[in-house]
Amino acid sequence: MACRGSGVRIPSAPPDRRWSTGSKEGSPSGGPSLVCMEGESMFRMKRVLAGVAATAVVVTSLLLPSPAFAAPAMITVSGHVSLGSRSAGAGAVEISLVRSVNDAPTVVGSVDAAGNYSVQVQKGSQFLLQADNVGPGNFARYFSASFDSSSCTVESQDYTTAASDIANWNITLPVGGELKGTVKNLEGAPVSDVEVWAYDVHGCETLGGGQPDTRITLPNTDATGTYDFRNLNASGAYQVEFYSGAAEPTTYLEGFLGMAAGAPQGVPYTVKPGQVRSGVDMTLVQGGRVKGTIGCASCDLSRLDPAKVALSVEGYNASSASWVSSSSGTVERTGSALTYQTTFIYPGSYRITVTYPDDAFQPASTSTFTISEGAVASKDVTLASAASTQPGVPAKVNSYITALYKDFLGRTPGTSEIAFWADRLKTGSPRSSVSLGFADSDEYRLIRIDAAYQSVLHRQSDAPGRLFWLDRMHKGLTQTDDVEMTYYASAEYYDQHGGNDAGFVTGVYLALLGRLPSQADIVFWGGIAERQGRMEVVKDFWISTETAQKRVGAMYALYLGRTPDPSGLKTWTDFDLANGDSLTRSTLTSSDEYFDRAATRFPVS
């Protein structure tokens, strides 16, 4: 029912309930009945009731005390700690909890005079237990979880769950060693405020990030420059690193114990059980720099892109008899010249090596030189073009013939080879004839035969197989492309893919189309293989537009250094399907675009 004029709708009561206008009889709870009031009477009643309710809340809050929060339930972890073969003395060992790999250890107790400990852990929590010697002597840390050697991680199962009291968690800290020394500068004065840390090169190296930090970090050096690594595990080998930042008036290079020009990361240091290895001093130095120009022999220097030049400062490592890269540098164009400057490097003997991509130049290195503290040395380096040159041959022809040798045969031509092909061009042979000579050469054919063995059958070629295919090519019975097709259809390829039609069809789809077949594709092409043979399947794939487009795209990338435009892709795909890969390759490599690009790739002045 509704109260007239109130705008409030009151739902009808169930049949066994009676609503009245003042009588307690019929009230559902026996208390005051619900009264239907109109207009102001209703709102006045609401204000009264709201005031009563507010007063009740205030009175209740004054009379009732605030609820007390229960302390979390705890369990006890206890045991005994030994230092080597004897019990730890009072306070000699601190017990810490690691509650997650992102949290620092929290010291929760220490051992008593008998070497016993007892600590409280919140019930239901997970934790790792750590014990550290803080008394005299050197004893390696105990940690309840060991890193997995392959992933260097602490797994969830390595944590202990505090379900109930744990007794007799006994710990032995093995006898360790100590490594200490003084950080000095070249004048022998101590260097203060140097950060010092160490890694065990036989263990895991992590910097937190979801795993415990395995660095052993010391407080920064004081005015005496002293560092002291105590409680080292005697089974470890430690790489020790020093970093001064800008703490001193002179900024020193980051350094490692035992570092040298050929060992920029230093050498690891070890300690024996009970050994105190002192006097292992570190000398921090100001870095030196090297700067100079990069020249270009027999080439146009303006063609070099400074962003593509890779520069490395290399020191000689006598133990490995090899040059080791220790730092890099920046290369920029200054006017018409290319100049470089290295980062700060540690004093020692070095060489500068410069490389340039795209086979355009041979890597070039300076002679060995020595850099002293704070010094700036000047060393120029000259790149030699990878293009072979022959006197009297035009520069672009030298570059073009070099490009053909690189792209078809994977090597640099000799001067006599340059002279031979240059003479062919000079006497009127078109570039298409020269490039076809490369595509039909025995050297290139054997390269393609070897590549087919590797890419299709995933093995080295055998001598009889190479000669068999080369002989067929000599007789005009097969083309270079036919080798790959035959291998795809071979019993060896079929067996490698499960020895069934489904595996064979899947393998061909992945190899030639770069995608998986549908079940309908497998059924269709498996039927063709069953009725007409596997070679029929391979041929149909090989001459498909989709496959030919992939081959043409790869040729564009190799020979022209770009992806084909839609018109070019269609033109050359049609050409490839009509004439085969060999003629397509030779035609592309005789084009003006290829000829002009060769001059950029293999510049000759």
C-alpha cells in the first residue's frame, strides 16, 4: 500500500501480517507498529529517529572498549651452531631470516654461550635461514637454500614453511679465509670512500631482481683505504671490484684485483681454510684516452658512414695468446675526415681495431702502443677496401667484379681474376654474360650442392655425391635448383620427417612456405605423394608463385640490399618461374642497380 501524499511506496504485508495505525497488535515483533504518516509528519519522525540512532552510537562507543587485535601466532626454530669443529660462543653467530628473495636478511637472534639458538617465526610464513659469524676467526656463511647451478635461482620449494616448532636445526659454519689489503693511487696514498664488492666466480652472480644478492659488499673504504673480506668460503674464487665514482678530487677508473690490459676483469683470488691473505693491495688509476683519424686506402672516404664503423680497444692476453676487447670508442665525421676517441682505459699496452660492415673493408688494426695514467695518445688507423684492385681497371669495374666474387663464391678475387673478367667486359662481353659465368661455374655449383646437403638433409656433403651432381650439370641433365628439389623428395628426407606422408608434407610446407599445413593440406598432398610420388609434390611446391616469391625476395636482399617493390616482385617472380633460379640470379647481378651498389659496398678511389 502507499501513503497518500508521501510519495513512498510500502509493500503489502504477507497475508498473516496485519498493519495498523497505532495498535501494537499485529506488529511483527510486538514492538511499535509501522505507521503510515503523511507529509511533514513522516520527515519529522525520520529526523527524530536519526538523532536517536546517532546518540546510541556515541553512547555505545563511550561505554564499549576498542577491540584488541590478537598477536600473530608464532613457532620456535631452534638448534645448535658449530664453528668448524667447535661450538660457537655467546653472540659469535647471528641468525637471520630471509622472508622473500627481494627482502634483505633480518637479524632475529644469536647463539648463547653453549652455541644454541632459538628464534621466533610467524606461523604459516615461509622463510630462509641464514647464519653469519660475527665473532673472531673466519667461518663461511650458512644459507638454508642453495642456488640451482643452471638457473642461479632460489625456487619456491627451497623455502621452509613455519607450520609448527622446528627443533634440532643444527648448523655448521665451515672454516673460511680472509682477503684484505689497501686501496691506493699511483703515488701510494690511500683512497677513501671506495665501494668494494666481490663475487665467487664458481657460484652464481646475481644482483637481486627477484633473487638474493650474491655480492659480498663491504662498507666504503675509510681514510686508511683498507678493505677486508672476512668469512670467505675456502672453496670459492673471488673477483674483487673497486669503484670510486667521484668521491675523490680525482676520479679513478673502476678496477679489479689483478687487472691488466689483457685481463680487463682481473683474475680471481682464493683463500685456504684458516688463511688470512693480507697485503692484496689495489692501485686505482686515472684512465688514459686514445684518439686519432680513420683513413681509407684506395677508396673514397666520403662514402663511409661513421655510425657503421665499429672501434675496439684491445689488449693482449698472454695466457690465452689472444687479443681481448676491453673498451670501445666513438667515431664521428669532422669536416671531410673521420675521427675517433676512446673511453677512458686502464694504463697498459693496446691496439685499436676498426671494422666496417657489409664486407666493404678488411678489419684494420694499429701497431701496439702503451698508454700511461691520464695520458692521451694519438694513433691513426687505415681501413683497406675489400675490393681487389688491378691497375688500369676502372674503379667501378673493380668493385663490380669484387661483388660478384663475394656474392657467388664468398671470397675476394685475386688480381689476375680481376684482370680476366675486366678484359671480358672491355672487349664487349655484356655484364649478363659475366654474371652467368659465375652462376654456371663449377666453384659456384659445388657451393650450391654443399648448401643443399646442409639446408635440406642437415649434414655434410660426401665426395661421391658432389661429383655425381657436378657431372650431371656438365652434361646438361640437371640444373643447380634440381639438387634441392631432389633432396626434398629423397628417402633420406622422408625418413628424417617420420617416414610417413604427414611428416613429409609438413616438412616441405615449413621449408618452402614457412608455415604449417592444415589437415586438409596434409590429406591432399599426401594423396598426391602416394599416387604420383614425392617429386611431383616437391615440383608443384617449387614452381608455385608463393615459393618463387620467397626465393626472389631472398635474392633482392642479397644482391640489392632491399625488399622488392610489388611490381618488381611480380616481374621477377614470373621471370624465375619461366627461367629458373640461376638465370634470375645472373640477370639481377648484371643490372645497373647491382653495378652501382657494388661501388658503394666495395669502394675503390
